[in-house]
Amino acid sequence: MMFRYDLDAVAATIRERGYKRVALELPEGLRDRAADIVDEVSSKTGCEVFVSCDPCYGACDINDDALAALGCEAIFHFGHTRILARTKVPVHYVEVHIPWDVADLLGKGEHLLDEKVGLATTAQHLHRLEEVKKYLEERGHRVYIGKVKGVLKPGQVLGCSFATARAVKDKVDVYAYIGGGNFHPLGIALATGKKTLAFDPETGTVRDMEEIRDRVLRQRFARIAKARGARKFGVVVGLKKGQRRLGLALRLREKLRKRGMKAYLLALREVVPDNLYPFRKLDALVSTACPRVAIDDAGRFPIPILTPEELDIALGERDWVEYVFDEMPWSASHHQEESR
Ligand code: SF4
């Protein structure tokens, strides 16, 4: 795939700020180009460049403390936009784009859209959103791009926040999501309950999310049902800076204890089945880390793993028809990550 990113701008920032040692955080798809990126940046600046190789799935996961300990004066984080307000060293966000043609892609599914369309996308395609809006408006659609306070740009969604989509929910019949994969459009469909079509510039295809949303909801119902009657819970606390919801975890533990249940606080960076396997004798887990762990990786965990809202259903405090998708409060405030 052809990626576009501006290494001249990276080099200019390094020279302007006088950095002598920096680190790069690259999304998976760019890592096999890491050596070329390092060569170009260091030859243009003379700066020492580290590549952070730990998994990094989002801008919630800036490895600033560890990289600062190596003497890195700044981090260049590719492919995401800023969501963390405070970091140990400055973080510069580098846009990553791929070329695609609006008319080609939208032409494949414009006829499947109803009149009133909500647009949503990720950081990678935000700069094309107005062009998409114009294309659809010229074909008679009324197009809405949701705006919210906080760190999200108009129309931008994260895997853990669909606040911009929800902001226009009452005005639209359908969402058109622009971007690759099912991860984000599935989230829109789950968080809004509305018809969602994914226009994928990477594959040139258009997909309706209805079938996968229904499948995921059935799986969630089965997991919640399995967790009913659980007595021993693990309350998962994410150690990644933007995934830390300690206040929520403590409230959940308290709630479980008050019901006479056992609740253990399990703190970890990577919330993956292998790391939690030793706790398989607990009855269930509830995750306050990345909201998508419970949804997208559920089948890989040996015991049910629920979101906080799903725990309420399992405990009988919320009805299944009130099911809501767990989201991070990025739309509420730029400065909330320490107090969640
Ligand atoms: S919390 Fe999860 S969904 Fe949200 S940005 Fe981080 S990795 Fe992505």
C-alpha cells in the first residue's frame, strides 16, 4: 500500500527544536518501512532515532515515560491525532495518508445511502471529509458531520469514542464511514444502533455493518448470560496512559464487594488472553481498559470478559434493551485522563 507522510516536516521540527535524540512510534502497517524512515530522518538532521517496537494500537498508548528514560527529547507518533493532554516529553503527530479517489469509492455505494447521511472517519482520512460531503450533496443527500467538545475533530471517530457520530444521530438515517477494516464502522453501528455503511479506500469495497453488528450483539448477550451468577471477578485496570480508568475500576470493585462478591484488581499494559490466563479460575472479568478488548477479543478469553455497562446488565441493574457501548470520555474534556 502506498503511504504518504511528510518526513521533511519531521526533519524541520527536529532542527527547529534542536532535538538530539528522538523516538518514532509507528502503526503496524508502517513498521516494515521503519529502517528507511530512520535513515531519512537521521541523514537530514544528524539526530539519533529510536524506534518504539512495543504494540501501539492508538494515541491512548504513548510510551513517553519509557522513551524519556532513554533520553529521547521528543516522540514522533505516526498515524493518530493527539488525545493525551500531558506527556513526559513533547509528542509530535505525523499524518499518514493513502491516495484514493472520492468519486470511484463513493460511486460504488452512494445509491445504498438514504437521504440524510452522517459522515465519520479516522485521523487518516479526515482531510478528505469535506470532499466526500460535497460529492454526496451534489447527488441530493443531506450530509451531517458531528462536532463535539474535546479532542475529536469534526467527524472523527476512535475505536473507543463515537461521540461525533452520536452528535448527529437524531438527524441522520444512515452513517457513511470512510476507512479500512470493520473495527470503527462496527463501533458506529453498535454505539448508534443505526444503519452503517463502510466505504473502504484500502479495498475499494462498500460493506453494510448490520450482519456483523447483530452477530456481535448475540455474542455479547451470551457472554453476559454466562457471567450471571458469577461470584469471583477480576477487574481489569489498563496501565497504558490513555486506557487508565482507575476511578471506574475502584467503583466497580466496591459495587461487587457490596453484593458479597469477590473482586480482584488486575493491572496490566497488554490486556490479552495470555496475560490473564493465570486468572482463568475466576468466574468473569470486567475490563476498564480499552473498551474494545471485551468486544473484539472476547472469544479468545477463557472466561467471560465484560464492559462496565455489560456488568450492570449481568448484575440486573440495567436491562438488556438499554445496552450501551462502552466509550472513553474523550469528547468530554482534553484534560480528563488522570481523573477517570
Ligand atoms: S483505548 Fe482502544 S480504541 Fe481507544 S484509542 Fe486506545 S486502542 Fe484505540
